Amino acid sequence: MNKIILVVLLSTTIFADVISVTGFRNNTSNPKNDWIGEAIADNLTTDLSKIDKIKVVSRSSLKDVLKEQKFTHSGLVEQDKSIEIGKMVGANTLLSGDYTVFNGVLIINGQFTDIESGVIKSSVKVEGNFNDLYLLQKQLAQKVLEELGVDINEKDRIKISQVSTEKVKALEKNYLGVIALDNNEV
């Protein structure tokens, strides 16, 4: 664990932006939608890590720290705890957010928090049909990069626009399993 943190800390001197993406919080009263926040965070982390101009803390490293510190890895981690965790993994920017599903519409909000000051620097938002979850995640990744001021070329744009499947039900089943495994329910 200490080796992981050391590697991440050393990388902060090379990259201007070291991003830690936390789980996104479910704004609905329906716990069946909790999987969406983990899916957004994981896919966002994967897409952003494809871009050489920024450094993204891996979600597995983040989950290791959360388990070690006995925090929950859901989107319900309080902002001050998220900042503390961001510091532990060597990030200088925390990307957190929330989402709402209502009448088939998905709204995803992301916010950038400066790890040192705890001040929210800026935010991004995407909105569309829930069944276009993958497309919305890709749009969110593009907006995050724009907000960070990271110029990407066409090759990078293609890298982050590729989707493995468009089947939202498959994604849901996968993340329900991941969450159950993480919570030692399996």
C-alpha cells in the first residue's frame, strides 16, 4: 500500500493535474440506482487515464485506501473525507459528483475540488436519456478534459469515445455484482 502511495506521490511532480475520481452520489430515493455512481466513476477513470497529459489515480488504489481507512467507497463519502482520501493518494484535484434519474432522464453533475484548499474550482454537467448512459459518460469525460484545459487530439478523442457495449442492463448487472463483492455480500 505504501508503495502505491509513494508512486502516486512521485508522479505529482511530473503531471500538473493528478485527479482522484470518487464514486458519484445517487440523488434519487431509489437504492436500485446506486450502481450508476460506481459505473460513472470507473468509466470516467478509465477514459481519463487514456490521456497522457493528466494522471489519474486508479480506482483500485482509491478503494484500497478507503478499505484501509474504513471509509465506504460509495458516493456517500463526505466531502471532507474525500479530500482527506485525495491527499492520501497524492491527488491535487478531486472529481466527485452526483446523478439523478427521473422519467428516463439521467443528469450527471461533476465538480472539481482543489485538494489543498477544499474549494470547488468548477463543475460540469451532462443530461440525456438514461439508455444513453455510455454516451453521457463519454460526454462527461470530454467536458472534464475541457474544464481541466487539457487539449486532446483526434486520436485521444477516438480513444475515449469507444464503448465496449451499449447495453445498460449488462452494465447494471456487472456493477450490482461488483458492489455486492465489495460489500462482502457474495
